[in-house]
Amino acid sequence: MFVRFRNSVKRLQVSLVETRRVDGGVKSEHVASLGSIPFPFTVQDRIIFFEGFSARLERLANRISPEEKAAIIEAVAGRIALPTPEETRDAQIAAAKAEAKYYGILADNAGDHAKAARALAEQAKGWQEAQKSSARVAKTAEERARRLELGETRAGSYRIMTHKDFTKLLKQIGWSEGDLLHARRLAEIEKAGQTEALIDDIMKRTRRAEKDAACAILKKTSELGGRA
């Protein structure tokens, strides 16, 4: 039984092979894969390789003797250096720092989204109050109309509210001309049954805008760094 090393374009493949005689000749039989490692070997690659390598040897305990196991380890270590305790510790430190860095970025990003969500929640709260207030006025007007239809005489305005009056009301609560135009467009899209298509397109454009903004910021940062 021996260890076979095979080079591919980017990785070194390691396997265990057993030879036996068949009809007067020698035949090689693949026993098990012992793993693979990318070129060039980094400390992290070596640590990961030997973790998997050790696990594979344990699974082969019923097929190889302790002497064969020692020989296999020696052959592999002769080609791929065993990580030293110092290298393993340094790799663990680097991994912990990288994890802290990227989860810190994730935390900051989540915080930004939470801040934006709170701002939207405040806006939503204002609109909810406007909804309740408007609903009360609408209900009162409906009740007044019902009573008048039943013959009740009531004092009140005879002027019919028009679309122009409604537009003026919307402007009083903060709507701009652009908001009004946008609302008309949304109404047309809903009437055409294209609301889902609109939402899909918004999501795609938002994602694309986020990527473009990230590239622009990185470019600007690089240019500033070059002038420093």
C-alpha cells in the first residue's frame, strides 16, 4: 500500500493505492482519496488538508495497520509540510480577526438598515394618523349623506369636493407635484395589473444602484488615496 500524488492544474490530489498480483502482473487498486490541496500551499490550506486527512485515516482504521498508518503520514508530510503549533495558532488568530472584521461590517450595515427602517416607521406612523383622521372625516360625510337621503334637514356646505380640491388637500399635507404625478402613474400601473412587475423592477434597480454606488465610492476613495 502506498500514497499516490497527482498534480492537476490547480491542486495536488492525494490518494491511497494498493498493489496486488493478477495473472502474473501487478495491478494497482485505488483504496481511498486522502484529500487534495490547492497550489501554492498556504498555511490555512495545509491546516484544512490535514484536518480532512486525519479524519479519512480514522475511517480506514479497519483496513490499515498502525505501521501502515505511520508510513502514510510520513509520506504525505514529506510532500505537504505538517502545520506547526505556531502556524496553527497564527492562523486561528488571523481567522478570528477576519471574522471580527467582517461581522463588524455586517453589524454596521444592519445598523444602517435599522436606522432607515426606524425613519420609515416614523413616516408610517404619521401616515397612519392621517389615515385614521381621513377615515373619520369620510365616515362622518357618509353618515351625513345617508341622513340627508332619508330626508333629514341639516346645515352644511353645498359645494361638491372636486379632484382639484383633493389635489390641494394632498399638497397641504406635504405632497409635491412629483408625488402627485407618481401617484397617478401607480394608479395606472395597478389598473393595468402590472403591480408585481413594478415591484420586481424596483428590486432589480435598487440592487444595481447599490452596486454602482459602491463602485463609485471605492473609486473616489482610491483617487483620494492616490493624491494623499
